[in-house]
Amino acid sequence: MNNSDNKEQQNMPGVQMPYTLPKATRHPYVAGTPQEEEAMADAAYKDMLSIYLNSNHRRKVEIIERAYKFAKKAHSGVRRISGEPYIMHPLAVARIVVKELGLGSTSICAALLHDVVEDTDYTAEDIEANFGKKIADIVEGLTKISGGIFGDKASIQAENFRKLLLSMSTDVRVVLIKMADRLHNMRTLGSLRPEKQFKIAGETLYVYAPLAHRLGLFKIKQELEDLAFRYEHPAKYAEIMSKLTESEEHRAQITEQFVAPVRKKLDEAGFKYTIKARVKSAYSIFKKMEKKKIPFEEIYDIYAIRVIFENDDDSLEKLRCWQIYTFFTDGNKLHPDRLRDWTSTPKANGYRALHLTVMGPEGRWIEVQIRSRKMDDIAELGYAAHWKYKTGEEGEDTELDNWMNTIKDILANPEPNAIDFLDTIKLNLFSSEIYVFTPKGDLRTLPTGSTVLDLAFDIHSELGMHCIAGKISHRLVPLSHVLESGDQVEIITSDSQTPHPEWLNFCHTAKAQNRLRGILRKDRKTLAKRGEALFNELMHKEGLEPSNEAISKLLGSYHLQTREDLFIMLANDEIDFSGEQLKELKKSRVSGLMKFLKKPFSSKKNEEKKMPVNRKEIYVLHPESPNYRLDTCCSPIPGDDVLGFVDDDENVVLHKVSCPNAMRLKSSFGSRLVATKWGGKADNFFVRIAIDGIDRHGLLEEIASTVSQKLNINIRGLNIEARQEVFHCELTVNVDDADRVATICKELKKIKGVKFARRIS
């Protein structure tokens, strides 16, 4: 059927831009009269109901109407932090549930009622009596995981996350509605204090966005990431969005020029279709800039083309994808390494499509995604789309069931440490997949980077415990060998083989790590008890108390994480407390006593310096006389986006917002974060700059001259290496802020032969 009358196809929109913060969140809410606010809520309800009535779901308006009235009465008189009536939040969540997730009346009712049990006097029994068991079960599941995944204590963090996953294993709609709840909270994050914004944005990037990815909720995942990015790096977000807007018209012209010949072929072949052009998300662009250490202008895969065709015969779906593939490859150069066929083997989250990358106008690579309408719905809505396409056939939810079985397996033997537990789960949340085969031809899906040992544990725990090697294509490979898609692997075992702690270094999957830690943990407990007894005996012998302070000193001295690690190393004779360490402990005991004796006589001025940090106010950083401590993991400098973490001694420790350690702090210790801003700059920061280019005579002299003479920058280190015609140089300089580093890189790029100059620390 020809699609020439299709308005969207004829007038392909420019380029679909990444998410931009809605204007509504930029202005504080102004309260109206009770009548005006009730009219506002009713209007929002009618808007949501209108979307539902225009969907393909059965019309169950009566129960939705009752749920709205019930929730409105329950939340009467309550307001959100922004000042608006609380009922506007469940209404917004219900709207997301129906409009962006495509769910039906059961989910809409649960969304409207999701905060009733937790925030009001109504109980789960009241919900069941009024709306039935299914809606009550979903609301109860949402109540159990309310308040965010993370609390202030590690046990609460892990427990809430386990509840989230267990609820999802019962009814996936629980976590889908939770996603809608988190999305609306992120859209209205502007009304919270900065340190709260950091906490919520941090846990969103740490767990919710990966979980959305794993459930196939691409649009929600992208928006969550962009919103978190906008609050964590406001200046960088604004810069990227501005550059995308500036180049929008040019991109639209290139896109139109590229698709014009393909559109003609599609029309001639009788396809009914839609062509969309989309831009890489702001967060994805930022991550690539950070990873590659390149500016915006050097990112070439900013846009992609998506062809969505109507298909009334599932048996022809794959054939039609490949037919459209030929329309793009005729006359265009194909990138051989970027062809991805997910029509034959879908991703673990159900995603199916055919991806190719071809050379477009101006020598730019353009990614093309080919999908049927059904493929597109599943790609955008993930498992939420299963309600639309569910047929009741056995095995249709196999991928989701397989993943949930893995989650249940991890929950059966959970990590005692909350952060380790979350990291283990994340291994199964946010990873690409490879496909390998057993000797009998059974297909196993594993995360990219998986090893022979991962496959052994994936097949069976006993196989993993006794695995000694693997055999691929008639050659033996070690346990640590990284598998590739298409490998057919035989696991070699031995009854005498037992797990070793170093195996953790080459376990990549959550299942393997979890099982291995569980086995090793039993041995560790025995060793830890023996080590603790040795430690206490040694301390008493030296006349020292085995106090927490003493243990903390030793952990710092040996760079260990926990006291258990210390005791185990002692039991294994891996460490020996020397006289120096004992002297240090004795000295610290004396200095602690002196500190106590001096305290009553300390001046008021000194007392004020030791007052706890006010975490509700923005903490001003003073580089000229540092009132903070820099963490060595990321070495921030003035001008970098930073956050403060208040340690046990009330010292503010700085991390870059994008630092992986900061990500964990934001997710796990929200109450100890403090929003910061630079209050000045000082010439006492060191950064390293990498320079690459074409070698020539006198180049080193010109680099040094530009930095030290032209820019008057103090060079503290310089290392250059040339191979044939190409050179690489690492320059260490003394600077006062990030803008100064940008100026240095800009000036270095002006030197003949220099192709790249970027900060690497």
C-alpha cells in the first residue's frame, strides 16, 4: 500500500531533539483558591482519561473515576514541597502510565492510589475492599518500596531494593508504575534543595535508569538520564543543548538529502511507513565527550534515522526488514563492523530491530534502525508493550522470565553489604549481550565481557565450582578467557577443583559473582574469627585497647575496606604488625588524650571552626585557604562540577559529580551530601594534559614556549614520545581553574602538527 497520503511520512519532522526540561518546573507554584485548585485537578484527570479513551484498552471508566475520587479525598489538604496540591502527583503518574507506558485501567487505578496507604490512614484492606485484590496487591507492592530505593542505613538500602525486585517478580506492573513515579519526581526536581537533587539524581543514574534499560523502556531511560544530567551538570547540559539547537537546521537538511532516495524506493515497493530522525541524547553526548576526551564538534554519530513500517503478517516481518536494508545500502557505503541483527536474536529485554550504519552526505556515518510497528512499540515501551501484544501463548515472556529467575537466584543468597549487592545487580541491569552455545547447541545469553567461568556458573553452580578450563574450537582456554558471540564452549571440570578468591577478578555476571562470594564467605568467616582472636591477643600484649579507632588506623595504613579484611589477612600471615604501626597506635592514643585535655581551654574561634557543616545551605569552597579535602580518585579543580561529602569528622570531601565514587555516595549517603560552589580560585592545582599529533622538528620547544611563555603557566612535568611520524605528549601544569585548562588546550591546538589536546586528570 502506498503511503503518499501519510502526512508524517511526506513532511518528515526535523530532528527529534533530546529531552528539554519543561517550563513548568522552572517556576514556583502559585497557590490558587480551593475552587481553582479543584478545577485544575479535574482538568488534569479529564486529560488523562481522554488519553485512556483514545487507546486500545477496554473502557473501564467507572473504576478509574472511583479511584480518582478516592485518592483526591485521601490526599485532601496535603501539598507537595513545590506547593501544589498532592493529588497532582498521582494524576501525573497515572498520565505517564497510560500515555508513555501504554498500560490500562488496573495500572491507572494503582497509579492514582500508589501513595494512599503510605501517606494516609487508609490501609491495603480498604483498597482491596473498594477496588479488588489485583489493584490492592500492586498498591501494596508500591508501598513496600516507597521513599526511593535508598535510605540512610545500608540494611534499609539493600532491603528496599530486594523488595523492589521481589515485587517485580510477582507483577512487573509494580516496577513500571514505580518508574512512572520516579520520572515525575525527576521532572519536578527543581523544587527541592540542591543536596536532595544530587541524591535523587544520583540514585536515578545508579539504579533506575539501568533498570529502565533492562526493562526495555528506552524513552524513559533516556529522559531519566537527561534530567539527572541537567541537575548534576547544569552548565554542560545547557552548552550541549545550545549546540544541538544551533546545528538543528543543518542536520535536518542532511537527513532529508539522505532519506529522499530511500523514500522513493519504499513508495515504489508499496510500504506504509514512517521515517523519523532522532538526535543522540544530551547525556549520551556528554558521556562520549568525557570518555573520549573530545569536544562536541568531534562527535560524528549525533543523529540516526529510524524507519518504522506497518506489517500485518508476522511471518514476513524479518524479510521486509532486510528488503528495506537493501534500499539503504544501494548507492551508500556500509560500515561492515556496525551491522546488528536483533530480528533473529532479540536482546534480553525483548528489543528487536535491524541496525546498519552507512556513509551519508558530507562523509558522515549515519545509523539506520529498521523496525516494524510492533518492534517499535516493544523498543519504546519494553515489557510494558507485552500487555498490548500478549496472546496467552506459552513461552511468550521467556526473556523476562529468564531474567527474573536470575534475580530470584541472587535474592536467595544476597550480599550482606548493600553497595556490593547493588553492584552485583547492576551487572545484570546495564550490559550488552553476547550469544554463546553449549556443545549440544543450546543458546546461552550472557553480558558482554563474560568469561568461561561465567558460562560455567550460568549453566549450573556445581559446574562453576569444579570448572578448570574451557574448550573452544578444539583448543583449551583458561577460566578467565573472555567469550565472544558465536563461540561454542565445552566446560572442563575436575572433582578436586575448588573455588579461589582470585576467581572474583574474572567473574563478570551477577550470578557467578554472587554464587562465588557465597561459597568464599563461609571460609572467610572462619578465618576472620581466627584473625580477630590474634588481633586482640596482640593488642593486649602491647597494652593497647582493641578499639574502633585503632582498627580504623590500621585499615588506613594497609588500605583495606573492612575489619574482616584485616582479620583475614592477619590469619593468613599476609600482614605482620611491625613496631612502627604499634608505635603509631600508641602515639595516636596519647595525642587523643592531649586533645581531650586541651579542649576545655580552646578558644571560641577554634570551637567555631569545628562546628558541624550546615548541609541545608550551599557550602562555599575557598581554594586559597582550603576548607575542604580533595579526594584523589578524581582530583577536581575550581570550575569543575563538584559535590561535597561530609565525613565522620565533619570534613567536606570533594568529588567531581561524574566521578564513579561520587555516584555511589549520591546513591547511598544522601543525608551526608552538601551542595557546593567555588568561592574563588588559587594557583595550586595540578592537571595532566594529553597532546597528540604529527611529529616535526622543533615541536617540543614550541609546546613548552606556548605554555610557559605565552600563557605564563608553570610546567611541572613533560613527557613526549614519537613513533614514526606520530607523537604523544603528557604535560603536567600548575593551574587555578578549569577555564585555564580549556585555554591551554585551545592554544595548543593552534600549534602546527597538534591534532588533539585534552585534559586527562
